[in-house]
Amino acid sequence: MTESVFIALGSNLGNRVEHLKKAVNRLSITLGSPTQASSFYETEPWGKSEQPLFINQVIVWKSSLSPTDLLKILLDVEYELGRTRTEKWGARSIDLDLLYVGGQILTTPQLQLPHPGIPDRRFVLVPLTEIAPGFVHPILNVNHTQLLARCKDPLMVNRISET
């Protein structure tokens, strides 16, 4: 079955926007053209504050691949674009997170769907609300607009023009 696949992208090292564009181009080779893309947002780092600001975006693709196959693709693209995992929530050239695969609910040691951080992270909720305000979180049974209104994350999220 073909599902909407929501992927969060982030970068806070080097040419941040260019890193996101390269990731989208690389993902599009496997997943085809995206069906939706949020604006770019400059955001304060979440989890570890003493690092550069991020550029974040959410992109939607249609895919019939399994969540496990999608995760492998994301990890491969991160690796190809120079991501090294040395520190939790540390600075990185590219970060790709699988947020949703349709309404699927999944918990494995490698992957949890929907992504457990969605309700608590403004840098994810703002772009999600931009492109899919009425999409209902399959566990919490509320939409992105409602989740954003409830979010207590105080960190800055500013929409920017593409640079």
C-alpha cells in the first residue's frame, strides 16, 4: 500500500540549506518526487544548546516501502552526505528522521512510528503544521495544529527564505 512518508531534515554545519537540498535530491532518486515540502526554518538546537543554529524542513513522499526499508535509505543518505554519529544531539551536517509512514504505529529497537519526539519539538511541528495542519497523529488522535498549540517547547523557530 502506498503511504505518505513524512521525513524531517535538519543541518547545522556548513552550508545548511545546501545539505538539505542534497538530501532531498538523493532521497528523490529512490523515492521519486516529493509531494509536499515545507519552507526552511532556522531553529535553535534542541537537546544540546551550545552548537550552531539548525535549518529544518519537512518533506513528504509517497511510498510503498516498509518503514524498515525507509529507515535504511535515510541512514544510507546520511552516511553518503558525511554524517558521523559521535554525540547524541550534537552538531551535524545532515539529520534525517522518519516521522510518519501513513498512520502506521511501530515500535522496534531501531524505529518507533510515529516519531516519539513530534509532540515536544516545535522545530518539527511548525513545518508539519505548514504542510499538513489537519494530519492526525495516529496515537494521540489530534492534528498538527492542535499539537503545535499544546507544545511547550520555547525554542525559536523562524521561517527563512531559501538562501
